[in-house]
Amino acid sequence: MIDAILRLVIARRILVLFSVLLIIVVGVLNYQRLTIDAVPDITNVQVQINTSASGYSPLEAEQRITYPVETALAGLPKLAYTRSLSRYGLSQVTAVFEEGTDIYFARNLINTKLTAIKSVLPAGIEPEMGPISTGLGEIYMYTVQAEPNALQANGQAYDATALREIQDWIIKPQLAQVKGIVEINSIGGYNKQYHISPDVQKLLQFKISLADITAALLANNDNRGAGYIERNGQQLLVRSPGQLATVEDISNVIVTTHNSIPIKLGDIASIGIGKNLRTGAATQDGVETVLGTAMMLIGENSRVVAKRVDERLATIQASLPKGVVALPVYDRTSLVDKAIVTVSKNLLEGSLLVIVVLFLLLGNLRAALITAAVIPLTMLMTITGMVKAGVSANLMSLGALDFGLIIDGAVIIVENAIRRLSQAQRNGHLVLRERLNIVYQASSEVIRPSLFGVAIITVVYIPIFSLSDVEGKMFHPMAATVVMALISAMILSLTVVPAAIAVFLKGNISEKEGIVMDVAKRAYKPSLQFALKFRWFMVGGASALVVLCLYLATTLGSEFTPQLDEGDVTLHAMRIPGTGLEQAVEMQTLLERRIKPVVHLGRR
């Protein structure tokens, strides 16, 4: 079969070379669709159930919310295990499913359970599923800040509450519309609230309960429609606006009557704008701020989505109040770009080095270019396979590519073709039929060992696919990329390389060794003679070296993944358990102010 393929590609050599254009076009198109990231996403298939429980202690949240939720999830199909976290005012249960489970199937299972879960939880508690994202979903962060002299419409300076209001009502809704974004999280600041503080003595005096106040507020905080009327051919909508909008509106709400005198809410309570009890805060450069985090939808291209968010945030600046700015503090694009530059630099340098070495060793520029052409074609075919297989381009997947392995088969075929053509030309000029026949014979002589060599290397990576869980998610992309590259190189060595030799290696072909090979042989010959003369000494020395290397291998450190140097330093201040939030914010701002004068620091 291999001989038949070789005869076909040499006979249809022009058609085979034109098929290279198809490989290039398809590869370029798939490159634009290729998901690019810094590292593989090793997050397992999981669904989070978050339940807000204001006022609940960690123990109460565990007993009354977390435990019932975890119990209700038991027995779900393909459920691997659950884990939970109970904190003040929050219960979080994470359901982890078996690998290969469709995330939307898993969320549908959880959604069907939520109805049953609600019936066993305290009144007013509503569990919600977390966003459809992963551990690498936080692709963009920004802070909302006010300039030093910026003032609100009421003449007051912007505080944490005002900045949080801008984040929640102006920035967040617009960023949520960006394609590929599943959620925008807000941290820091205060949620604006209207606080009503009843006077207990007046409540007792007028015999008013807190339930009466609540009922009065609910009854007087609504808009009603009353249909429409027509006048002179014009339709006019009739409505009764009754929604409370200001502190004055709340004060004028009538709670009850006493001796036919209406008792307003403002008569029995003090009303003002306040803030909620928060459980987290954000600081930057020693100043408290509001932090927004964009969460990416699972399966999206982080680099593309992060760019969309950055572009949309730039357009949102025009809609912000004067003196308020939203500044990016983390952009996944910068990390991905650094990874791409690193990989691209290594691949480019490697390919150029291979071309130079090929030219020096083969001594024929055309032969070197034919062999080197296998590298970009293999990369384009590999990219196409990565897109179809859903493998992202990252440091792990692309960093394992070895151009020496890729061109191994092509080098053997080209070198043998040069030798056979050079020998045949010693008897005179070759006609087309003779040249094509020699190319076929030269390719057929070495195609099997070259393919077998590449196939053996490919088989070495097969066991990696047996890894599962986190290890599988980390190393499967690497193995898949290398296997696809080696298979692509095998296909090119069997088809394109013989066709290119038949087309481009024309005219006078001479087999000559370059200066590099001549020097290498002269240096190698005495070394070989010495090794053959003292063969037992060489075997013993090699064995001792192997033993020494095995010992040194036991002293080496080990890492699950290679270190990724972003060029940033993450500083985390450790505090004793039980530290209050306001105390933690004060300590954090003090720490940032002390660090701020340090040179070479960007954002803190």
C-alpha cells in the first residue's frame, strides 16, 4: 500500500503540491478560531449552589442550609462527590460530576433538585446556581475610582457607597452584555439602603408593631395602571405612580390613625440613607475602592473575550459621571500574549535553527527548503486538528513540540533521494521518467523505517491519554498536540515530500558534504577508533555514568507543572482568625501605603 501511495503522489505530483494550498488555507482559517490561553484549564465538571442567608452564623448556615442541600444532592446521576463551605451569611455547596459529563446536563440535574431543596429550607432562603464558568474564568478585573476633587450631584465627595452604586447600575449591566461573559461580580463598597429606625416609645404610645410598618410600606410602594382614555383621537395612558423614591416619600407613608389623626412613618421613626453589613472589601494603592470581576463563559476564548471587555470598558467611560473612572487592574490578555510571545519565539528560533542545520548537513539549499517546509505545514495541520478536537494553544500543548522529531522522516527521504540522484547522474543526464523512477526508489527504500521511527515516538505518548482527573486535563492537550503533529509529519513525509523532490530537485544534483560534516567526521574518526580499541572500558564507563545519573535523578526536585513567571508579585497579608473587616481594611491600606514608594511597582 505504501508503494502504491508513493507511485500515486509522484505521478500526480503537481496535484499533490496544489493540495498544499488547501492545507494552508484551512490551517489559516482554523488558526483564527483556535482557542489561545496561557495554561490548560484543569477545572473539573462542577456546579456551585450559593445560598445567601443574612444574619446566619456559620454553624446555623451549616445545619439549616448546607447539610440539607448536600443531602438532597445525593444520588444524582454521574455525581462524583460534593464539598461545602459555610460562612457568615453564606452557604456554598459544590457538586463535582464525573469527567466527561456535559456541564449543561449537570446543571439541569441540579435545577430539578432546587425545587425540592427549597421546601426544606427556612422561609425566604433561595438557593441559586453559580455561573457557568471555571477556575480560570476570572479574565478581567477593574476598579471604580473617583478623582480627588470629583463631586456628586449633591455636592458631596464620592464615597464607597456612591462608587458601588455606579458599578452596579452603570458599568455592570453594560459589561454583562459582552459576548462570552457569563457574570460580573462586584466586591467592595456598600450597597445603598434606606434605613428606618423606629422609636420604641412612640410605637408603644400609638400601639404600632413592626409588622404594621412593614405592611404600610408594602401597601404604599407600588405603581398601578388604570387603562387608557381617548380624547380627540389621541390615546392617553392612565396610571397611578405610588412607588417610593425619596426619604421624604417614605416619611409621608401613613401607618395608622390616632383619634382621626394620621400617623406618618416620619412621626414614629427616623429615616435616612444607610449601608448594608458587608462581608468583603477591596483596596488599591492604600485607598478603599470598588472592584469588578468579569467571569468568562466556559469554553470561550479567554484572549478574545478579555479584549472585548477591555474595549467595552473603554466605551463605558463616556457614560460615567464626571470625575469617576474605571481602571483595569488585571487583563488575561497580557498573560496570554506573554505566553504566545514565548512560544512563538521558541518555535521561530527552532525552525530557523533547523533550516540552517539542514542546509549545513545536506549541502543543498533546495533539499533544505523542502525539508524545512514540513515544519509550517505540520503546524497548520496540527492547528486544524486542535480546533476540531477542542484543544487550546498554550504553553503545555505547543511547548512540547519538537521540530527534530517532526522533520525526522523528511530528512531521511530527502537525503537518500539526493544520494540516489547524484549517483544516477554520473552516467549521464536523466530523462523525466528515469528521474521520477529514481525518486520513487529512493523514497521506497527509506519510507518504512522513517515512518516506523516516527510511529514509535508517537506510541510513546499514548499512555498519557490514560491519565484522568486533574492530571489528564493538564497533560492530555500536550499529548494530543504532539501526536497530531507527528501524524501530520508522517502524512507529509509520505505524500508531499516525495512529490516536492520530484518537482524541485532537477538539473545537476551532486552529493557533497559541507565543511561542518567534514570537520565532524575528522573529529569523530579518532574518537571512534579509541572507543573500539578500548570497548570494555567505554562500556564500563557508560554503565557507571548511567548509575550515577540514576542516583542524581533521586535528588532532583519535582513539580506538577512548570513555573509560570508572569512578572507580577502576589502579596497576601495573613491575619489572625477573627479579625474584623474594618480592622482588616485598615491593616491592608496601611500595608499598601508602605509598599507604594517601592520602585518598579505598577498596581498594588
